[in-house]
Amino acid sequence: MSHNTFGHLFRVTTWGESHGLALGCVVDGCPPGIPITEAEIQVWLDKRRPGGGKFVSRRQEPDAVRILSGVFEDERTDGLVTTGTPISMMIDNVDQRSRDYSDIARAFRPGHADYAYFAKYGVRDYRGGGRQSARETAARVAAGAIARKVLGEGVMVRGALVQVGPHAIDRSRWDWDEVRNNPFWCPDSGMVETWEQHLEAIRKAGSSTGAIIEVEATGVPAGWGAPIYGKLDAEIAAAMMSINAAKGVEVGAGFAAAALSGEENADEMRMGNDGPVFLSNNAGGVLGGISTGQPVVARVAFKPTSSILTPKQSIDESGAEIEVRTKGRHDPCVGLRATPVVEAMLACVLADAMLRQRGQTGRTEPVPVGQG
Amino acid sequence: MSHNTFGHLFRVTTWGESHGLALGCVVDGCPPGIPITEAEIQVWLDKRRPGGGKFVSRRQEPDAVRILSGVFEDERTDGLVTTGTPISMMIDNVDQRSRDYSDIARAFRPGHADYAYFAKYGVRDYRGGGRQSARETAARVAAGAIARKVLGEGVMVRGALVQVGPHAIDRSRWDWDEVRNNPFWCPDSGMVETWEQHLEAIRKAGSSTGAIIEVEATGVPAGWGAPIYGKLDAEIAAAMMSINAAKGVEVGAGFAAAALSGEENADEMRMGNDGPVFLSNNAGGVLGGISTGQPVVARVAFKPTSSILTPKQSIDESGAEIEVRTKGRHDPCVGLRATPVVEAMLACVLADAMLRQRGQTGRTEPVPVGQG
Amino acid sequence: MSHNTFGHLFRVTTWGESHGLALGCVVDGCPPGIPITEAEIQVWLDKRRPGGGKFVSRRQEPDAVRILSGVFEDERTDGLVTTGTPISMMIDNVDQRSRDYSDIARAFRPGHADYAYFAKYGVRDYRGGGRQSARETAARVAAGAIARKVLGEGVMVRGALVQVGPHAIDRSRWDWDEVRNNPFWCPDSGMVETWEQHLEAIRKAGSSTGAIIEVEATGVPAGWGAPIYGKLDAEIAAAMMSINAAKGVEVGAGFAAAALSGEENADEMRMGNDGPVFLSNNAGGVLGGISTGQPVVARVAFKPTSSILTPKQSIDESGAEIEVRTKGRHDPCVGLRATPVVEAMLACVLADAMLRQRGQTGRTEPVPVGQG
Amino acid sequence: MSHNTFGHLFRVTTWGESHGLALGCVVDGCPPGIPITEAEIQVWLDKRRPGGGKFVSRRQEPDAVRILSGVFEDERTDGLVTTGTPISMMIDNVDQRSRDYSDIARAFRPGHADYAYFAKYGVRDYRGGGRQSARETAARVAAGAIARKVLGEGVMVRGALVQVGPHAIDRSRWDWDEVRNNPFWCPDSGMVETWEQHLEAIRKAGSSTGAIIEVEATGVPAGWGAPIYGKLDAEIAAAMMSINAAKGVEVGAGFAAAALSGEENADEMRMGNDGPVFLSNNAGGVLGGISTGQPVVARVAFKPTSSILTPKQSIDESGAEIEVRTKGRHDPCVGLRATPVVEAMLACVLADAMLRQRGQTGRTEPVPVGQG
């Protein structure tokens, strides 16, 4: 993780501002020979895209991705495959409304990174949040689509929204199929109406609300992750915390583990037909920073978006004390669109961990018990 | 963060196993001319050292640090100063009891990283947990002592235990002076007795318990942190999650922010005598991955240590199903000794962020409002 | 230096193939507030551009660079300045002749990297050399233009061709002004005609020839470079050797130093009005990997381009033994166009070294003698 | 390559000054399960060790290496194997003569890095050159011994001295067996006496002389190296140029390639029994930054050591103009002891390239011709 690049062997560099000409990413270090098409990547971008519901920003961006390099026709299949060289992807900014920014150009909006960027750089593209805009996450999703292909079909990465504002789902009703049935990525059908009412009230009030997303990856073999400082969960924590508006990350039992006893927390092991099995997963699939073969499970907390109608006290670049009140389109709950981003970041971290494990040990599969 | 190294300009590489000859670290990229003595580093190591109370491991390690390189006498002061070259520090392992490890050599202890290391590497130093031992954190504390010197006296990094098992402190009673008055790093004098009873019960039962540590850094100027993927909070998240037994990290309001409205969460700003001031700190001192000048605040959740007397089901390297029960010395609550480690990691992240900000912009102080 | 990225704080990532849609680079870590325009970058690209003389490829590429991100209007000057966020630059490939590649699609051209790419990746974009094409160097030149702005006017980076085939210049006749007066970047007016005749003979024979380029940077303060493994000359060596067709790099006296005695080689020092001065520069401005304040001087040897009319023995992907003979446009001497690339790489290395020195020490100027 | 660390997956960090307590290195990312003993590493250190002949420094250092971490007993063999965790190695400085340094403490010796370190850091360990001492290379040799084990027996790395002062060997008489028969690592028995006389004259005069070392690695499979900026030859160039006193690096035909025609330079290919064969090796085993399966060949030029008896003009930290004349032990030709260092650096670069190739592609062997 360094400035605008993350990953070690599977490396992603993103660029672009909200209202610039375009945004994009360069994925470097991708294994060669992997079939990939723009359409496959577009599928994931479409999941992230605003414009789909009444609770998300009305900015109309097709978010059409173009692959500019790093793929070539495979003579055996006539399809495109990765060549091992950098994959450059670009998404044009189409709906950059050329509105008048004079009211916010010099203001520091409370809860936004306006002041922080000013303090750091002294100059900033204030249009639509510039580089701090959540629009940057489109590039992550494009990279994540490549990462999924690297991981292959054996690894499935999927996420769901588990809390909106104060309303948490009932985990006993968790149904992955339900996630597709509502616009909230909600796995609990009994919670959908509550969220809808909550969000409607928030929207009408010109307010906003936070959320928690849970993500899991199944099919991750034991042995991935690079202790001590490249621990799989440390990489996941950094990847998630780098997402706009994220304020917390936890793995497995997470913060709840603090209240547990050692007896409650320990995941016991038995031998299954295909190797070790665990009788619980408080670890969230990671022990000592290394995957255990269980599902890798993480949760990410998002703060409410800072764009609200209620006037708030602030200052501007001149030091004048002002009031700031958001006008125009915005998302009342950034969490509603963040699930594909959270999934993408986990996929990228896992693809990188897979390549690193293969680099160091020559294997992606664990040393088998009984033969080690 | 890469394998056993973290940091970009202020880089720390650690090495060593629990029961090997020694452990240590190399701190690279440290600015030159900083006065430093072994005694100053020892102060922090002594805070982390086991043996001090009845609720921590009885392993007797003096943890005496030696500086092997990177410092030299300064003719102007006759004291030692850093030279800008790598600072190698070593701590001998003195109390490596040469006990018989045959009972655990091939066992996978539930909740430990035994199986994960086996699956990854196929071979592991099982004595005392080897590389996965919390003993590795002594090297972090030594590095953190250097980082504090780099940050200078203007930045203060300090932590406290805010929850042990199910017992959270009352934040309204927070008193930093109280932290030194009890063996638990507890800032709430009203909670000390409760924790003592809880820990005594845990100890008698041969059980263990989790904990939450809060850490803050005051005096951090606005402008540190390297968006997008080197965000200050992303670096903090990775640093904290890399600590043994950590399962969650949050910044500012953290997971609680998910339940807040935008109005509640936004930290309003006014002009103070010395520049911008914020009227609250839900952000935890970080917006858009960049410090805001407010205290940087993070919390880390630790799971209960996995070493418990109650027999638990597991398997061994041969695939045989076994029962595992911890014998010998262990910590019932890893959180009791982790505060100096959490502080050290935050200090290292901040020192690195300071040098990176200075590298990119030539400043460590923010662009001043009113002149930018 | 890692796959398609180089630099530590001033980081350049390039992407693109010779006959893809476009090529480009992302410059990350650039200091904020630096005025920059596309026109300023274009100046350097135009120097590298083919099509200018009869001894270079007749491919017609305007090489028009577009800045897609990382700059914004500065309200004080109304001009564009860097914002500290990633600067993405793109150059469209316009003249991708859609010729028939069936004759070379599976062939390994001797001296090209065709076989090496095949052996590594199993798949490759063979059109125009794909990623191994010297066309990639356009992205380096664009990055180098930014690096020059970071270095400021005090540092001047300039190069010249000092040998073409067997014909080396007479250094006693070196005249920097002469470099602009001939199409060969030749600083020795007495050598221009010899080179012209040599190149004409080479061109008529469908052959090619090697070359040596010398580059210097004046105005580099003492103290830049990060020993031991980030030595300034080590970084320069890597940067130069990464250029297509480079086979050797030397600094200062270089290979000739092997034949010198210690007395001949030692650069003596005296005190000048503005600080230390050296009476010679066998060191090439670098001692112990750190700049000395003297001009940084390096030379790079380029092999003859491998595209020649004479049929050469080779094999193809099927293992069939074939003869390969280059058809179509090509450069008889890659060195003729490499000077702007060599300059750009040196500028990038120096900009990175400057930021790193500033990061570690807070200074870009040396500790002054007499006060240190 | 970053400050005191090099390598990407096989990473080496070195530390220590010439006259400090010790020096050492940490090798991180080493594959697990590789048998290794201190004795095996010592073999290579003994080759580098001074004290063996009358033309090298008389400093008496046993250079006994100790492995402090990262190895453990393998139950199957009862021998030590790497565990995949950091291998820390330390070499005590035994013969740190506690002489009086007052004469050089503030002097800048011509040709040394004294002034450069002062200008950069303002403070330096002047005893024996401190961090700039060639003694640091002992740590490289220890790391290189590990790298050789990673590469396995199929890859052989070996070097020879090919020029001392103005006296170059006759390559037609090259005999690798001869290298062991003389104290100069000379592969040409006809040159040994000339060098001996030259060095004797140099020694008597209190002078010094430069040298050129050639190194080759055989058995390197095609496909290693990470274009564009992690090219195998770019990594080799950086690694070699990072060695003390190195002033130039070339691969294959190197600087001589500049004078060749395309016809002379192109290495033609045919099919051999075991795959592609080249009919010459002007490329030095690297095309496009990727290994070709031919021997990897590089040469490194070393300047004469700067420690000479003849007084030279210089200045000191106060700015006073002085004369400097070396007293005490020194090497008249640093090249005489650098061959094991050059070999070690090549071994480390290749081990890293092997792991990176395996990480990205899952293979260390090339895609076979005829099946790709």
C-alpha cells in the first residue's frame, strides 16, 4: 500500500478525479493466459454504478470500461487473454456537470476531506470531491474483476449489507440468495422493509446514515498470507480502511472477541474427508495472519456520508467562518453502493496473497496433513 | 507492509523466534542526528516486559536491548546520535526453558497459528510458538522508541485498556494519570477492581479473556497520510491488525459511526487562535486518509489468548484427532501487555507518515488557512 | 524498480503496447503546486519522436500527450498546477498499420525479446514488438518532463551521443551548443559527417549499428542518494539498463577506472567560495552512492537494433527452424533517438532522490562545511 | 533496492559499520524447507575474508557467521532447514583496533565517501569508513550463500577477475579451473605473473589499482526477469553498482556492442535436443530484460581503492584545506576480494527473479517451444 498503488505481486495503481476527463487503473503483475473481456469487467462495474435506485446518487455515468493494454488474442481460443504485461483500464467521466463551483471552491465541508487535502497539498480539485470522491472506487472494482479471474472459480468472494444506521440484520435469517432480491444487498428478507423506511426518512430529511458490510471469501486454501507485517488480515484491514468513509474493520469475531473467553473463542479442529475441518470460525479464516482454509470473513463500518442538507458550521480557505449545506445529488448511505467495492478489495488482496504464496513456496495449496 | 518489514521511509524489519538465540529489528531510514540511548529504548521495553504482575506470563526475560549499529558519538554533545544508517537492535532470549516439546511438536493448538504455519511452510519452530509468539512484539516496541524520537516531543502517543472481557470502562471517568496507577493500563479508577476480580477468576479457571485497547496521538499536524492506498488510517489498520491476537481496528467513532446520522457524525469547524479547530472528533483525526490536526484515535480488539487449561479438540500433523490442553506459563489476557505494542505501532506509522509528507511536500506542518 | 513501476517517492508506472490503442504512464507522488502544461511535456516528446530524419523509423506518430488527472487550475496564476495526486498521461497510437503479421506472429526474431517473452508468458502481442517495443519509452519521456519540473531550474539534465558504431567523438572538441545543430545529438562538430556517412552505409545495407550516449546532470546538490542498496549510481544503473537495447552503464570514469592508479583516480578537494570544490570528476559526481555536488555523469551503451535485412537463422513457436529477415520501417541506430529517454530516466531518478533526501533529512541542500 | 534492503520476494537487509560491534543481514522471504548450515555459509565468507594474501588488508577478522533465526530442525533429516521466516545472520567485529582516529575524524579523504556522507547526514562513523566500508559486503556474501541454496544445484554462479589495472586477460586461455589455482581469481594462467608483478609494484609504491570482474550464471532457465523496470539486467546493474567502488556494469557484449553491426550482434537460434539453442551469446543471456536460457554474463568495473600513501589535497569538516595520506592497513586492489561479492549479488538477484517468476506464472521453467 503506497500512495496510489496497492499490492505486491498483483499490483493496482489507480488515478483520476471525480470531474476530470476520466479515471482508471493499471493492474500490473497479472499472470498471463487468463481469458478476460471488457464485458466481464463491466458486469462488476454495473453493480457499483449509481443511478439504479432512489436511494443513490442520480449522477448518470455509464461507467463503460475500456481495456487499453495487457491483453491479446489467444490463437487457441480466438478470445482475449492477459499477456502478463500491465493492464490499463479507463472509464470516461461523462456526466461532469459543468456547474458553478464558486460556493464550495474554497469551503471546507464538515466531514469531508476538503480541509485535510488543503492542509496537505495547498491545492485541490474541489469539483465533486476531486480525488477524494467515491467515484475512484470504480477503478478498484475493475481491478477486482481481474483479481477474481486470477483466483479462479474455486474462490468465491461475496458481500452483503448487515447494518444500516441502527438496524442490524438477524443473522439467523441469513440467505445469500436474498442479496440479489433487494436493492440493499440485504441477506435478511425480514429487514428489507425496515431499511427502506429508514432510508426514505433519511432521504426526505436530507440526512444520511452509516452502514456495515460483511464480506466473505470461500475456497481460499490454507497457507495464504505473509507474516508478520504482510499478514492476510493486516492486508485486508488496510485494503478496507482505504475505502472512502470506512471507519472500522474486523475479521471473524472481531470486536466481539474481546468479550469472549478462550473456551468460547477457540475454533476446534477435526479431520474431515478432505483434510482439516474447523468446528467454528471465530478466527474468520485467518490465524497468525495466514489463511486456515475456512471462509475468510471481514466486516467494514462506513460512516454516514457527510453531504447533508442541514447547515453545519465550518471555515474556508481564507479562515472565514461559514455555514455549509450540501446542494445537489448525493448518496444518503454510501454503504448501499460499497459492497462491490469491498468485494473487489478482498479479491485483490487474495489474488496478491496467492501469487506471493506461490512465489515463496511454489504452491498455492496447503501442505497436506498426514504427509507434511 | 511486506513479509517482515513495514514502513516506507521509516522502515522496520523484525526477526526472531520465541525460543531462538535472540530476536531483534533493523530500523532503516531514520533521520540522522537524533540523540538516542539504549536506556531510552529500554524504558519502553520494560513497560512491555512480562513478569511484572500475577496476571501475566511468568517467563523471566530481562529483554535488555543492545544497539549494534546506526548510532555514533556526536562531538558536540558527547552523546550518541543516529547516523542515518540502519539501526540494528538485538534482544537476547535468556529464559528459553529447554523443556520437552514432544507433546506439542506435532499438535495444532486450537486458536493458535500452528496449523496455519504448517499449511503454509510445512516446517515450523514450535517452541513457544516460534515466530508467531507475542515475544516478537518486543522488537516493535524497540522500533517504536526510535519512532517517538523521530516524532519529537510535540507528538505524544499514549494508550489505555478500555475493555477487558465484557467489562468496558466508563469513558466519562477517563483519567490519563490513572493509567500509571494500576497494572492494567486502565484510565478509569472505578473499573480497576472489577477487572482484577474478572482476571482472578479467569486465572483460577485456567481460562483467558479478550480486551480492547485505545490509543491516541496528540500533536499530529494536519496533512500527514498518503492517499489513496497509503491513507493514514489504512496504515494504522494494517499496523494494528499485524499485532498478535488483534481481530479488529477502528478509527474515531469506528463501528459506532454506522449507527449515526450525518448530522451527528460531522465534526464542525471554527477558527481558533492557532488555526482551524474542530468541535468534535468522530473522525478520529483522519479525513480522507489525511490527518486533520485533531488527536488521532484508534481502538484495537484482541481475542482471548488461546492457551487455556480446558482440553479442546484438535488434530496433529499426522492427521490424528487429539485433545489439546495448555500447560505451563501463559498470559490470561494478551491485552494486558499489548498497550506498549499498540503505542509503538502508532508511533512507527506516524514517523513514516511524517517523513513521507516531508518528502513529497517539503513540509511537516500544514498549509496555513488564510494564506494557502 | 518493480515490474512496470520505478521510483520510491516519485513513482512512475508505464503501460501499453506498440500497436495497442494507446500507451501511457501514471506519475505518483509528485509534489503539489508545480506548474505544468501539456505543451511543456510535448516539447520533450517531440525530441524523441520518430519521423524527423532519414535515419529513423518512418512510423508517423504525433505522440500527442494528454494529461488525464492530477493537475488543476491554480487560482493565483490561472495556470495548471500539480495537485499531489496521480498524474495520468496518455498517448494514442495513431499509426498502427493494420498489416498482416502472420509472418512474424510465431517467429522468434534473433536479438529481439520474442523468445524471451514467449518463454516467460506463453503469449505475447507480437505486433511491432508489443510491450518490448521502444515505443514504450515515450511514456518515460513524459514522466521525465514532470521530473524536470520537480527538480527545478537549478538542475540541468542533458545528454549527447558520443559514439556511433566504432566512431567515438573527440572529447576535446565537446560543445554542448553543437548538440542542437545536428540530427545526431553529437557534441563534436568534427564527427557529424563521419556519422552521417556511416549511418548512410548502414541504412543502404539494411544493417544497424550500436551507440553510446553520455548524460550529465549539473546543479545536483551534495547528499542525494540512499546507501547502501538505493545508491544514486545503483538507481541510475538500473534506470538506464531498463531502456530498450541498453547493454552497459558506467558512472564517471567508469570502465576506464579499472586501469587507473589510485593517484590518478582520486578527485582532490579544495574550498571554493560556495563550498567544497573538486579538482577532477572521475567519480562522476557520486561517492559511496551519494551525490558530491559535482556533475552527475553517466554513459549508456546501446546494441545495434536487431531489425536487419540480412536473413538470420532462428526458430518459431512450433520449434521449426526458420530464417528471419526484417521488412518494413525500422531504426538503424536506436541510439539516435535514445538521448531524450536517457535524460528522462536520469531526471526521474534524481527527482526521486531529491524527495527521499528531503524525507529522511528535511533538507535538499548539503550540510554546509564549516558549520556541520 | 531501497536504502539498506534489496530484492522483492527474496529480500536482503544489511546493517553494521566497519568498527561497530557487529554487522549482519536479515534474509526475508526465503522458501521454507531448504537445508542450510552455518558451515555452508562460512565457506563463502572465507573466500571473501581478508588476511589471506600479501595483497589484501591485514585486518584479522574470522568473519564467523551465526544464524540467529529462521532455521529449525527438520525431523526427517535431523538437519536444519529454513522455516520461511526471516533468517538473521550476524558477524562479530573482532579486530576493531581501538586506534586514535583524531587525524581522520574530521577529514574528507579524496575518493572516499567521507564528504558525501557528511553532506547527506551531518554525522558519520568515521572509524574504518563506517557504513561505507567494504566490510559491509560480508553480509552480502552470507545472503548470497542462502540464495545459492534457493537456486539449487542446477544454477551455478561463478566469477573471475579479468583485468587488473591495465592488464586484461587473454580470453582464449580462459580456464575456470585455473581460478582456484591463484590468489587473484584469474582464469588465465598466463596472466598471473603479470598481475603479481603489477600488484607488487603497486603495493611497494603505496598506490592502488582498479580491476574488472566477470561473473556468469549457468543453468538459468529462460523466462526470469520482470519487464519493464524490473528487467533482469536492470536488477543486475543495480546490484553490482551497489558494491563499493563499482563504477560500471555491462551485460553480454556490453559496451563493445556499441561498435557492432546488427549482423554481428544478433544471436542466431536453432533447435537443440533440449529446446532452443543460441549460436552465440552477445546478449549475455538476457533479451528484453528476460533470461533466454543462455548463461547470464555480466562484468563489473572497480575503481582503484582510494587509500594511498601519496598525500592528496582535500578539506575537512571545518572547511580547512588539508593533505590526506593513508596510514595503516588497506587493500591495494579492492577487486581482489570482490569476486565472492559479485557472485553473491548475482545469486541474490537470480533467487529473487526465480521467486517472482514463480509467483506470477506458477512456473520456474520456460514455456516449452512446440507446445506453447
